[in-house]
Amino acid sequence: MKANVIFTPENLDELSFSGKTTVVIDVLRATTTIINALNNGAKEIIPVASVEFAVKVSGGMFGGLTLLGGERNTKKIEGFAMGNSPQEYTPENVNGKSIILYTTNGTKALVKAKFSKNLFAASFSNLSAVAEHLSSLNQDIEILCAGRNHSFSLEDSICAGKMITEIIKFKEGLELTDTAKACIILSKSFGRNLLKMLMETEHGKLLIENGFEDDIKFCSKINNINSIPAFNGNVIKLLVKE
């Protein structure tokens, strides 16, 4: 069993994920939002790679049970019901609803990896749950960091490092690529105080500037949710363990 980390989906072909077990991480904020929405009763999340496609898809769905959510440059898109703040996705707002979600980085990464045999969404929120499930699958793992604007993201890489560290607890002899080893080192160096780390990242600073400091606090919580979002047939639903 081998663990590999990809720092950004940029320049990757969708078919390169065919048959693989993949985990997408976008700590700030898409995968944290997806985890929270499904945990709060959302029926499913439909990730899309463009605003235009989000609007097109929503037009063919039953309006009252479908919500448009997402952001562009951290801010809610005009005409959408919700943005990309995980705290917006409360049981009152999302229970029983299908959510079409577009975000600048996270949903694009999920769509890029859609041909994976197994595809999961992770963040600090469900880190241990995902790590334990991955170890039980006993398959090579691709951890895909959503990154930020086509480049490296410190917070996603630290989350990947912490996840690999957790998997090692279940799987002795886990083989690590160079990027996996690098993420473990980053998590040990910068991951002791997650809130401080998140607030000092480039993306964290931008969120603070735009009034989303409370989201950073929410995204810094570790292992507060035991749910695993799994991609199947173009939608993300909670994994039902057999």
C-alpha cells in the first residue's frame, strides 16, 4: 500500500485517476463545507467546475429541493442561495436538499478526479474517519490537494500529512512517495496549532480580509465529524459502511 500526495490538480488529466483511490482536500473551505452539509442532512452534493454549468444543471432539477451554493474569490455568487461558508449549511437550510456546489478550487479538484474507483472528500473535520477507512481498503492512495489558484496550498498539504500519519497507525509499512514524506514534515512543523496556521496562510489572510474569520475557526476543528463524503455517479453522498 502506497500513499502519494498531489499538490495541485493543475495539468493533470481526468483519466489519470481512473481506477484509483483518491481523497480530495480543500480545508479552506470546500471539503469542510461538503462534510458539514452532508453531516447536517443534505441529500447530496453535486460538484461542478464552472458557475455556468451550476446554473445549467440547476435549471433541470426540482427547484424547491435544490440549492445553488458556492463562491468566487471567497464571496457568495450573485443569485446563489448560499456561499462556501460551512456554517451556512445548517440542518435548517440543507436537510433533504440536493446542493449544486461551485468553488474556486475544491469542486474543480473533485470533478478532475471523478473517474477514480473510490473518491472521498476530507479535511481536518473528518481526518481520522477517512484515514481509518482508507487503511481498511488496503489500496494505493492518491491524496489530491485542491491548492489555491493553480498552485501550492500549505493548509491542504498539512492536512494530507496528518492524514498519512493517521493511516500509518493502522498500516505499518505504508510506502510513502517524496511528496507524502514532505507533507508529514510540514504537518509536524506547522500543524501543532491549526487555527494559528490557517490564519497565517495566504488563503486564511484573504478570508479574514473578507470577513470570514469565523470560518477559519470552524475549519480548524479536528475530528469533530465522523462522516465520509463519497463520490458516486457525479454526486457526493455520505459513505454507508457495510
